[in-house]
Amino acid sequence: MTKIFTACLGTETNTFASIPTGHQLFEDTCLFRKGSYGKNVPMFGAPLAVWRQRAEAKGWEVVESLCAFAMPAGKTVKKVYEGFRDEIVADLKAAMPVDAVFLSCHGAMVAEGYDDCESDLLAHVRKVVGPDIPVGVEFDLHCNIGDGTMRDATVLVLFKEYPHVDVSDRADDLFNVMEGAIEGRTKPVMASYDCRMIGVFHTTREPMRGFVDKLSAMEGKDGVLSLSIAHGFPWSDIKEMSSKIIAITDNDRPKAQKIARELAMEFFELRHQTQPPYVELNTAIARASSHNLPKPMVLADVSDNAGGGAASDSTFILRELLDKKVQDAAIAMFWDPGVVKLAFEVGEGAEFDIRLGGKLGPQSGPPIDARAKVLKLEKDVFIKFGGSRKGTNPIGDAVALQLDNVTVIVNTKRSQCHSLDCFTKLGVDPSTKKVVVVKSMQHFHAAYAPIASEVVYVAAPGALVPDWALLPYTKADKTQWPFVANPHAA
């Protein structure tokens, strides 16, 4: 009987963030062993569930190891990464012989002493299974792909969509390519090409929408098995930080290399058109103040996105909303366990004095001292991901507070504002507000764009400020765009 081995280990590391990624953060986010989550599949375990379902439908045996994912933050503690890696390797050794290995990772995990955790993990896996066993890996498109990953993975499939509404679809794609390799019908070979640029690339608008659709249309034809765009993760100060094109063909490496190079250069030519239309904080608040359309204006606080490692406690936008007296506004979510605890003490309907946010250093801004009314309290809240992505995400205990003219959602487990659940589970209907602020970079879009009159990406200060010139890189390659106008001409 064919036997496959599966595991998940990942996080997205912002090397400029102040929060260390330790064991507790994995426990708070997603930590299961041997499929112990049962039918309540966690958001980050969705690929494992897809692979199990597909394999068991074919009568294959599935050995599932660790499913560990941490909400993005700073570098992972060395002993924590090594412990999880060694656990996966030990489970793999115990499962041998296997016919294939399937891994779900992020692709931008950095630990103390390991700038490229995925390459390190794959090297250990490859050492166990040998050179001939297919090893397939699914990555987030915000990955930084190292040489070791390209050497030791047989198949690498990335999410295509940003926001990531296609995780399960890409898990299916990976299984399809791996299935051909396992059964000997195809021989996948990979090639990558460095686009020599960094940026943020939303697939919800042109020209990225058309470029992604082009890649999808090329797959399954003329020996092309899979095509992926690695957007890169610019907030990781490592030498691998960059965007790349990955091409996989059926036993035709020259073709894979040619396609990867041609698509990479086409992607590079789109660099100016693809960048989000960021708006400075003062301009965004001025527009919000004068907004009078029936649907809310949605402001994305991209710089305080917990999904990219920020604390989710910055006060810059909230301070402006309060000072400018922007009416009928709401914001989600502030990570402030202390405020939540006090709110539960006083109870719904009560008023109390709080010091909100601004606790993780200069990137979080100064705390806000205010009188707050408790509107709603909820324990152990889970939110869905906007769009078609399956699974839920824990945000801990949460409270809705009223601070003068602004409704504020505060919670105990860091998470970006994925869906309307961030508000509705606390009794707040964001569609009725004049202004809605979401602490998210793009994953909010699938849920909030339908209720918005306009979406504004705000370049406020914070841990994920979208101005690469402000980041103190020491290891990243600065001979790429936008640091260099055209590195391919050099």
C-alpha cells in the first residue's frame, strides 16, 4: 500500500518585530499532533486535511505528524524551532518507509541561528528519505525561497491569491502533481528565477489579476505542471529575501528554466503598476472625516497587521479618529489582554478608565488614556477567514468598547482582522458604520470590499511600514528594485 507522510510547521517572521515567537505563541495559534484537531480543522491545517482526504480516497495510508503554526511575530526561539523540526524528523523516521512526504510551511520562517528554516527542515527530511522519494511542499506566496528549498523539494506549490482564499485549492494542486510523481506517470523538475525586486502585490486588481490568471491558464498544457509567484516577504532581513517565479515541468528542466525566466521578467516589468496606492495618515483621516456615502469607508492599517508580525496595538489611527472627532467609526482589533481582563471585571454596560495600546515600543505609538463603555463581552472567540479559505482562527477573549465617537474591538490573542466576525461576534455591524478601520494588510479584502464604498490602504507608522527605505536592513540584498532602478540592466 502507498504510504504518505504529512506535517505542518510555519510562521511568517518579521525580523524587525519585537515579539519573540516562542512555544506559547504556537499553542495559542495552532499546535496539534497526529490529526488531533479532528473535524474542527484549524486554518493552518487545511492542507493536511486536503491531503488526507485525497490520499484516503485512493486507499493510501496517511501518517500525519505535527501541525504547528504561530501567528507572525519576531524570530522563533531556537530551541522551539529545533524541537518542532526534530519531532517531525523523528515521526518521519518512525513512519519509514514512505512513498512521499507532504509539508505545509509558510516559507518565511526565521529562527535564532536559522535564517531559512524551510531549507533546514527540508535538508533534514531529505536526509531521512533519500534522493528519490518525492517531497512536496505548499508555501504561502509571501515566502523567501532559499537554495536549499529548491534543492531538496521535488514539488513546490505556492498560494496564487492575495488575500489567500485558495489555500485548499493549492493543496489540491500539489497533490495532483505529487500523485503523478508517486505513480510514475510524470517526473516533476523545478526551476526558479529571481525577479530582483520586492513589493506588495494584490491579486484583487490589475495587472496582478491578469498575470495570475495567465499562469493558471498555462498549467496543465505543453508539459507545464505548475507555476507559482513568490511575492517575497520584505520584512525579513535575510539574504534570501526577494520575489521569484517557480516553474515545474514534466522532465524538461530547460523548458522550466526558460518559462521561469520569461515570466520573471514579465513580472518585473509590472513592478510600478502593481504596488498598492498607499495614502498618508493625515490624508486618509481627512478623507474619512468628509465621507458621507451610504456604505462605510474602509481604512486598512497595513502597518499594524498582526499577520505580518506587528503587535496589533498601535494607536496612530485611533488617536487621529478621536482627535478629529470622526463620527460613527469602528476599529478592530487591538491586542490588549489587560484591557480585556478589566472589561470582564466591570461587565457589560459599565464605564471605566483604560490605557489602551502603545505597549510594544515606538512602533506601537503612545498609549491612549480614555473613558470607555463596555458594549459586549465574549469568551474564546473564533473568526473565519474572509472568502473561501476554510478553517477558523482563535482571537481569545474579546470586548467591544465605546471610546467617545469610536467603537473599538479589543482581544487577547493577536490576529489580523480577517473577516466581519471581528465585529459581528461582538455585536457590531460594520456595514452600518461611516468609517471602519481594519488592522490588516490585505486579507480583510474578501470580506470587507463588498460592504465598502471605498478601501483605503493607510501608510501609518508601525512595524510593517510599507516604505522599504525606512527598514534597517543588514543582510537583505539591496541591489534589487526599488533600491536599484533596474538591477537586470546591471
